Amino acid sequence: MRKTASNDCFAACADLMRHADAVEQLKLAAMPTAKTEAVPLAAASSRVLAEAVCSPYPVPRHTNAAVDGYAFSSTDYDADAGTTLPTAGRASAGPPLAPGTRLSGAAVRILTGAVMPDELDSVAMQEDTESLQDGERAMVRLPRGLKAGANVRKAGEDLQQGQEIFAPGHILRPQDLAALASIGHGTVKCFRRLRVGIVSSGDEIVRAGARELDIGEVYDANAPMLGALVGLTGAEEIDLGVWPDELDQVTRRLAGAARELDVILTSGGASQGEEDYMSAALASLGSRHFWRIAVKPGRPMMFGQIGQTTMIGLPGNPVAVFVCFLMYVYPLLRRLAGAAWPTPRPIMMPAAFGFPNRKLGRREFWRASVIDGPDGAHVEKFARDGSGLISGLRAADGLIEIDENVPAIRRGDPVAFIPFSEFGILSR
């Protein structure tokens, strides 16, 4: 049986909840819900490891040449003047130099990756050497100034035998696949990707491209955005379509989705109004908790569970959906999928704007872009704050996070800027 997120993380709060408290409750209580599976290495990028990975042997397994050139022993070499040595054989990547070759007082032609003969400990780069002939004997002139061990990769210098490379919960990157391949892993044990259903709710919602709008209708801007955002977490997006404002249908569809999915994510209907049928359906099927968060944009959010399935209700306006997803849903999905809770890392940058007489008591996230000036980079706040203005999201490179107790921002003040790259979103 898979684990479920603790209901404590969805505890109701009568007053406005501070942003940090909301994050802390989710962070402390959310637990991985995904099962595990063996994943081929070629398909493992962005997957979450379900077990620790240790190196079964040292990497490299053998001391080898880092360059093409000539291997020699530092005991036969004069670093101040350079040295001329006879050549004795050739070593290439693959099988080591044939045993029995006399190497004392000699150099060996060696190629990158070739196993270093036991008697030799250094390599001179080919372009720094000079080939000579002493009668019928081939010689090589080694340059001066080489240190013992030059251009040699020691066995185990990358990984020691038994060394832990990755801990459970690590999100695999392309370079991590190289590390896994270097120790012979063809498959890795990963958490199964979360299945996240995306629901649009409301009789006025029409999917883009479906038909022309009638009076009072709007195109669904949230569903394609949420689908892409869910994909950034490594989860699998399941489009559940537009659900009508009809309680019986919403209840039936919600119950069916909860039997199949790990998470259900809705936009709109995250309040306690008389026509918020999503809220009523959740209450009838499982546990429902409302959070009124002291955050702009955002504030109304709905969390709950139906059996083992987590349900998250976001506000309806696109900017509020975007910001609340990044701040709360993105890290929650990462954690439910088995990874550690990712905390965005802000960069302190000077403000290219002023904002006097700010209302206290709420955390604000302002859309912002990075601009260059004569004295370096600054961040510029998008001029309009409306949570329905998608143009501000398009113009932004990230979000400025303003603490609840900051009364004003003056031009040049340092502000906390969270780049969208913290969530895997490309810059403009």
C-alpha cells in the first residue's frame, strides 16, 4: 500500500495564513505517495531515485593516461633540464601493455585512456615532445617542468569503491546518467511518475480552438499552462477536460478520477461560494480544507484528499494560478513524487522602481524582469498588478518576493528575486 500525505498538512485555518506557515505545513506533512519501478537508463532523465546508489568499484577502475603522449617514470626524468629516453612499446585504450616489456629507463607511446604500466607514473603530452632517432633506436625528448603524476588519471580519483553517489530522492540530470553508466547501471530504481489530473471547472469555460465564444464565455487559459507546469515537476499530466457547474456530474467525475490518479488539480472554484460545486463534491467524497493565505496574488486555495488521492484547488485568475503553483504546488508535487522539498533560491538584486505605502500583512509576488543598466543588472516590476494579465507573465523573468512587513520599496533597494529558472522555466 502506498503512503498518503498526512491530513495535518491540509488543516483548516480560520484566519489568513502566512505564506511561510503554509509552506511549512505542507513541507513537514507531505510524504511520497508514488510506487517504485525499474527504469532504463536512457529513459531516466528527470526521474526521482527511490534508493541510494553506491559505486561497486573505483572509477576509473585503472590508472590511465589523460592525454596522448609518452608515459615515463618520474625517477628517470630531470624536471629542470628535460630528458631524452628510448621508446619501448605502445599502449592504447583497452588491453594493457604486453607483460615482459622492459620499461626501466624508457618511455612508452601511450594513447588517451590506456592503462598506465605499473612502473610508469607520468605522461608528457605528445605536442610537447620531440621524436628522435639514435641509429636504429627510436627516442623521445621530454620537455622540462613536468611534475610527477602529470597527465595521469588515478584509479578511483572520480569515485571510490563503495562511495554513495546518489541518495534516495535525487532527481536525475543528464550528467547523472553518465555517472550511473560509468558504474555499469543499465537500469535504476525510481519512483513512478505521479499521475496528475487537470480539471477546468465552469459553464463559462471553453477550450481554445473548440469554437467561437458566446457572450459571457472565456477561453481556458489555465489548463495548457498547468499542463506544462505539471510537466516541469516530472509528473504525467492527464487532461480531464472542462467540467460543468452541475453537482452530480462533478461528484461522479471526481470520484472516478480519484480512483485512477495520484493528484487532482483544479483551477477556479477554490472558495465556499454557493456555485462552487467542486468544493461541495470534494466535501462529500473525502476531506476538504480551505486555506485563505495572506498572499497576493492568490489567497483562496483548497486542499483535500479522497482516499489516497490529493486534491488541490487553485484560484481562477491565470497569474494567481501561476504564482500559487510555483510557490505551493510545484514543491508539493516534487515531494509527493519522492524528491526532497525544493526551496527556491532568491537572488538579491537592486530595484529599478519604487513602491511607496505598501499594504502590510501579506506576502506579495510581483512579476519582474531583469534589466541592464550602467551600474549593473536591476529588476523591474511589471507596471500592472492585475491577476488576470497574462502579459505580465510573458514579460517576466521571475518573481520579486516581498515580505509581509516591508512598508515600501525605494529605487535601488535590494529585493529578493526568484528567477523562473529555479522551476525549470526557460528565460525569454
